[in-house]
Amino acid sequence: MNEKLLQVSGSPHIHSGESVKKIMWSVVLALLPAFLVSIFYFGLPVIILTFVSIASCIVFEYLIQKYMLKGETTIWDGSAVITGMLLAFNLPANLPLWMVVVGALIAIGVGKMAFGGLGKNLFNPALVARVFLLISFPVQMTSWPIPKPIFKLGADVVSGPTPLGILKEGVKSGQSVESIMHNSDMPGYVDMLLGQMGGSFGEISAIALLIGAIFLLIRKVITWHIPVSFLLTVFLFSGIFYLVDPSYYANPFFHLLTGGVMLGALFMATDMVTSPTSASGMLIFGLGCGVITIIIRLFGAYPEGVSFAILIMNALVPLINKGFKPRIFGKIKQ
């Protein structure tokens, strides 16, 4: 008897034309619209920072697998590229490059390889690195360059606040939301949709991120459950507060278009390794991410809460998978 017939690999035991490499490079393609918009607004620093982030992730993964784990290297499957790209997307375009390298080491060494590598990590590696950098280097991680379209040559590279930062500081100083929205530094909703606002360079353009997510949905790399439940929860939960006191809380469209909600809901929370396996579990996961995001934004010290929300829900995924198991194949529904 052929011994290979007796070998059983890890689940899932479903054959298709997909592979890890195809899925990863599909995500890279989906991120390109947002990447191009970022280059348009922030220029060459976006390219350099992204290259350094990706290259650092690849190098660290190779070194750890080769000399520490002493196993097969998997740098060509595209997962290190995705980690580096998503890490870069969560950083200001003017962040010192040595900090980017430190972030890559944390993402790969702590967020990924410490758990055993691809498919075994509990937390999203890029978000682990982002939160580490935010806590370790808060000044540099919150110094946002003002977006200047590349055709406006000669413009000085200066820093400015994000829309969420403007809102947070304005509310703290006793201003009404209506007056804050008319602040000269506050971008309009069209600008928020297109990307003409401060923030991590990969999160600024909602329309570009949506285009990429639609591509992933068509390719069936992701499903609708987490993005829709995440975004809908953010909209409804922030909308409740807005209806209670519109002079103190911003309207839900503002929360959808600013900060990392779009990037988080469409590309970070949908990571198949760190999200639930069942459809009902995904809906619970997205709902939790949305609620925690708004709670942090409205009542926390930070103006943004997406990264913390996703990491908290990542930690709850084993419990969600245990409580919301998919129906066993062939079982008759009672």
C-alpha cells in the first residue's frame, strides 16, 4: 500500500484552485489603488517607507526561520509581503525608517513567528507592530504630514492633525461639533472619501479601499460578513450617540470615512487566520470590533480605536469559534 495514502494533513481538507500564494498576491493587488492614492498625496516617502517595511519583514522572516526555527523558509508565499504592506499602510508617511524596521521585527518576530508562523498567529501581526510603535514612539506615530497632491510642486512638508484629532481636541476644549466641522483644518466629506486628509497613508482614501475590497469579494478571498457587520455597527452605534446629542457627537458618516475604519474593516479584520471560521462568528466578530472602536473614539484617551478593537477581538476568536461552530457537513438541521 502506498504510505502517502495514510498521511493526514491539517484541515481544511478541501481542494480548490486557490493557494496561499494566490490569496496573498490577490490582497497585494487589492491594496494597490490605496497605495497609488497615497503616492499621489504624499509622494516618494510612501514608496520608500513601503519598500523598507516589506523588505524588512521578508528579511526577518527568513532569518528567524533559517537560523532560529531551523525550518523551511516560506518568504515566497507572499505573507511577509502582505504583513509589510499592511504595516506600512498603518504608519505616517514621515515616520523615521529605523522605526519602520523595528516595527517589522515586532510584526514578524512577535506577532507571527513567535506563534509558529503563518496560520498559527493569534493576533494580526501588522496591528501588533502598529500598537507597539504607537506606545513606544507616540510623538512620531502621531505626527501626520499634510497631504499635498504631487502636481503641487514646491510645497513644504508640514505636519497637521487628523480629522479625529481635530474632533477630539475640539470637544475637549468645549466646542460644539458643528463649529469643529467648520474648522479650516477639517476636510470635507468628499476630501475624506478621496483621501485629502491627514492620517496613516494607507487609510486615507475610503473609495480606493472599497475598490480593493470589491475585488477581494469578487475573487472570494474574503466574505461580506466581517466588513458589513463592522461598518454597519460603527454607523449605527455612532449614530445613536449622534441622535442623542449632535452638538457633542459627530455624525456616523464622519466615523466611517475617517481614521482606520475602512482599512481595518476591509483588510485587517478580514485576515482569515485571526478571524472566526463560521459566518455567525464573523458577524459577532465584526460587531465587537465596531462597538469597541466607537467606545474608544468617544470615551478613550486616543482619538482612534480600530487597531485596539481588532486586537481585542482577535484574542476572543477562540471563544467565538467554540461558541459559534459551523454546522457539521451532512447533519440534518433540527
